[in-house]
Amino acid sequence: MSYPNAMQSYQQIQSDSARDASPHQLIMKLFDGLLQRLASARGHIERREIAAKGQSLGRAISIIGGLRGSIDHSAGAEIATNLDNLYEYCERRLFDANLKNDTVAIDEVIGLIKDIRSAWHEIPAGQRLQPEATSAPAVSVAR
């Protein structure tokens, strides 16, 4: 996924400051937006707000799709494949959570995403991707 497409995914969450974000910051914002949607979905289940739950989980799944699409499989192929598989697993768990009103599945995905977000946050500043002047790079999982 290219940087502009990742930005479009983020703009569905919050349009402020997305244009000025580096690829690294954009992914962090996607993680934050995803965690917000998951917390909202959990609350909607607890309050039996079925339509709102579906919307929140649908947006969360869409964000995960954006994160999956941003993986650069040519950089760190094994890590990229494992991350893609983990995102796919999260999507399946959220589909199940939506069908079964399962807060345990949502909590599991929240834990997994927090772990990934934490690892992403720990990437040293000198190794983070920066936008290129002439073309937008795909977000890489290589560290």
C-alpha cells in the first residue's frame, strides 16, 4: 500500500494532521484509531447497541486492512508474512466478535494490537521511514 492510500485509510478516522505525518507517524495514528474503534465496539456490545457495534467493528476491520496493505513484503519477508498473518487473524476474530457479540475476542485483538503498536513505537528514529520527495514509499516492517 502506498503512503497516499494509507493516508486515505487514516482520514476515515481523523483528518487532522494526516497530510503532514511521516509514514511512521501515520501507522501510529492508525494503531491509535484502531484501538479507539475497538474500545468503542466493546462499549457498544456492553450497552447492546448493535448497529453502533457493527459500525465500530467494520471501521476497525477496515483499518486492519489498511495496515495489512501497508506491509512491504520485499523488506523482511518472514516478518512481513508473520505480521500479515497476525492482521488476518485479528480480522477473523473481529468478524467473530461482531457475529457473537464477543468482548473476549475484542479484548484479545486489543492486546495483540497494543503489542504491535508498542514494537512499532520502539523503532529508533533513525530507522523510521520518511516520505520521499518524488514518490511515496510503502510502509516497511524492516527494522
